[in-house]
Amino acid sequence: MKFMPELFTQSSARLGTLSELERTPDVVLETPLLMLYTKRGSVPHITKEVLEMITPEKLLLTMSLPTTFDMTDPVRQFKSIADFVGLKEYPVFLTMEDPAQPTVSGYNDEDTIAVWTRHGKQIINADGYMDIVEAFRPDFYLALYDSDTHSGSSSKRITKSVDRSIKMLDKCLTRHKASEVVRNKGIFGAVGGGYNTTAREMSIKNLEGKDLAGYVIDGLHNNGPETEKIPFQFVEDIVKHTISLLPQDKMRVTMGAWNPVTVINLIKLGVDLFDSSYPYLVTERSCALTFLYHHSETGESPMISISEKRYADDFTPICKDCKCLTCLNHTRAYLHHLYQTKELLGAVLLMIHNIHHYLEYFKEIRNSLRNGTFRELETKIYVIFAKNDSAN
């Protein structure tokens, strides 16, 4: 695995390339990168064939332990979890939590973590987790850690989280280095500490010198739809302080359904990788993203609710300049009809559009970094969402 960051002087935002992966050596990914969110190994509502029509790129897939835990035994019969789910051409990043689902708090112990699957609570320790990693053989994975912190966590809870995470990481690294199966995969360490700068510093200090592919900046939220509502100003200081202590040659990841304004600001601070749980959650509430296209002339909000009655006779695409399969072939009225009749195709078409829209957003961000217009794009996004907030 090779990660090559390119630094910029006007801000901490940076372009980079991720390449030379062991299992998919021909894949080259540019950062800032949107990783594709999955549930039970598949992009929600989207088949592999449709995914290939959305984008020809073999993007990095995030697979979370809560949604894949029950697959462990059957996956052992295959080369990897990517082979098992029929997406062997795509690199995989195994994470500890489902960013689209609120994490249940209060069940982690000294050396075990509670994983909430569709069949209830499962308890695993570092060795049990590494058994799963060796079965799944992801291209990247996050070491086991205690993630149970957020803005309201007590100092005692935060300290316990950091201490436990350090011990779990060391156990995972020992297994990682000794494993014939995953020693050449990328292992990430979690930077914990909640909103406590001292705890963050302690967490990072214990990560120093360890052979890690990158860092996941964790402990900022409890996942789920509420993450979208967190204003950037709320996380700015702690993320900025955290990144200032991390090495520049390693990837920086933050998971969760951050809204587009927070995303571009986190990129400005130097975050490299995000997941696509945000467009998934937008789809789940029957909404379509519109913030990149024709906003100024229509005055529409950054997203529209396609189930609203006013779209029943609207025979225009979601976005007239959008080149996604949905906008090229279907109208708002048709999508409204599909949702009114509870047809499964409605969610499929909406998910196609929302994934395409968010991938285009990240493409615009990368292009703006290349041509020196990042600040202009940042201002544009801020104005669009600020107008929507004031209207509401």
C-alpha cells in the first residue's frame, strides 16, 4: 500500500493518491476520497451492475462489523469478504461501527467490545476480532478500540476508553505482524479522547511509532442521522488540534454522516477519507440532493423531498444538469409516483442520484484543490446551505 499526500500552503487541505494495494494493485484512488458505504456487504439498494453504471471507478468500500459479523463463517470458504459478496474488484475497509446507525452506549468492558448485529449483542475481544479480520481479509481495517465517547462523555469514561483502546491496538498489532494472511494489509489506529484535548494527546502519543496505514479520528459522535446536524464549529477545535499532532504522511479518516458544509471544512483541516452514509440517509428519508446543480436559478433547498405532493406533476429531472442515470431517464413526477405506490425502484433511482451527486461533490473538491479555487467552492457551499437554514 502506498499513500502519497500533496500538501497545500493556503490551508491544510491536501490532494493525495492511494495505490499499490496487495489485492487490487491496479486500483489508484485520489483523496479527498468518498468511500462507498455498505450494509451487509452491498451498497444499499444498488446491485454491482448498477454500481458499475454509476461510476467505473473501483472505489474503496466501507464494511462495518455490525452489518457483517454474521457472515464470518461462510466468508471463510472464500478468499475474502469482497469475493463472498461478489465485489472482488473493489478494495475494502473494515470498520468497527455502522455510521448510519446510532451506536448503543454502555456495554464495553475492560478488554471486550459490544457489537450490535441484527441478531442482538455480540461480545468480542482483540483475538476474536483478529480471527474475523483474517477471515474477511480486508484491504484496510481499523484496530479494535473502545469508541464509546461523545461530547457529553465524562473524563472518567474518556480515560477508560483511551486506556482500553491502547491495549486492544497493541494486541491487534501483535496478531497483525504475525499473520501470514493480513500482515500486508493496512491497519488503522483510532484516535480517541472525545472532546478532551489532553486525552486526545495521550491517545496520539501511544500511537506514535506504530506501523499504521493511517488514523481514524473517532469519538466525535455516536453515529446515525444526528451526525448530520452537528455544526462544524462544534468539532473544529478538537479536530484541528488532533490533526496538528498526526504525521503528514499517513491517511486521516473520519466516519459518519457529516453534512456537505462540515465535510468541506474537515477537508480544509486535512481529513482525507469519508464514507457515504450521508447520501444513504438522505435516500432513506425520500430526499434527493440538489446542492451542486441549478440552485441559483431555482432557489430550491440543497435537497428536495420527492414524496411531497408538489412533485406529482413536475416532469423535470431532479437536477437538469445532472448526468446520473436517474436524471437522464426519469422525472420528479415518476419518482414521486414510485414513492406513493411504495415501489422498490423508487429507492434505487434515488440512491443512484444521491451517490452520483456526492461523488461529483468530491470530484469538484479535488478539482478546486488542483486549480486553486477551493476557497470559492467552500464559500459557494456555505452560502447555499446558509440560505436554506435561514429559510427554515
